[in-house]
Amino acid sequence: MSRRVIGIDPGLSGAIAIYDGEEIDVWEMPLRTVAKQRRRTVTRQVQGEKIKSKKMVEVGQNYVDEEGLHELMLDKKFNGTAPRVYLEEVHAMPQQGVTSMFNFGMAYGIVRGMFSSWEYEIVDVRPQEWRKYLDVLPDKEGSIITATALMPDGVGEWHSHDGKAEAALIAYYGWEKENER
């Protein structure tokens, strides 16, 4: 049996999967929420008239939890052979806001940095590459359908979580590529 492969969908709604050609294990990306104060416009009705005012509200901002990721991977036993990591390469997309792209890039950087620090070999893979190779439909539902078809034993892992399905497919793609060598 070939060594295991890790597949990662690095977004905040992403996941991490480990595949060995038979079994798939998938975990949601560990997140931590930081409370931040934000100024928001609030509209209220007073005597039939709409009045807008500004007020400070507390909102939660999610980030990849470095400690949670460390604990998750620390628990995995690889028998001295570090698996190759297939990490989905991310880029800015049209219509995405500056803040969301910053947060996405930050999540990618944290994940990439942590796996690099553990000396895992990282293979960047473009979404178009693995999706075409596995013949995945272009929408998120397509990822769930394809993951279920290729790895029916893992269907409970991603039945409603496309990030988990995509991490599983990236791991499956990586395992296929490893075994072509």
C-alpha cells in the first residue's frame, strides 16, 4: 500500500483529509473566533419614522486556529513517513471583497506555513487541475456528488459540507498522482 496523502481545502470553510487508497478521514478546518468591535448602521422605527444611527457592536471574526491545527495533526501517526500534502492553490477572484480575500490568503498562509514547518513536502494544485482530472462538476454540489461516487464509505463526512468533500477529492487526486509515479 502507498503512503497516505493529505489533501487540504485551505479556506475558513475548508477541511483537511487524509487518504491511503482505501480509507478517508476528514476534519473541518480548526477555527477560532476573535471578538471585535465594529461600527454598524442601525435602523429603527420611531413613531412611524425610520431613524438611522451608528453604534458599536461586537462581531466574531474567524481565523484558522493554529493550536487546533497543531493538535489535530499531532494526533496522527505516520510511522516515520511524512505524507505528501496536496494544497489547493488559491488566488484572488473577481467580485470578492478585499477583506474576504485577505482572510482567505491569511488562512492559506497559516496552513502552508504550519505544514512547511513540519517539513512535509507540499504540492500546490490548482482547483481547475484536480477538478478536471476527477471530472468534477463546476459547482460545490458537484464536489459532494463526486466525492460520494469515488469514496462511498466517507459520505457521512461531507454529505452537507462541500469543504470536506473538496479536501477529500484533493487527497484522492494526490493519491492517484502519487501512484502514477
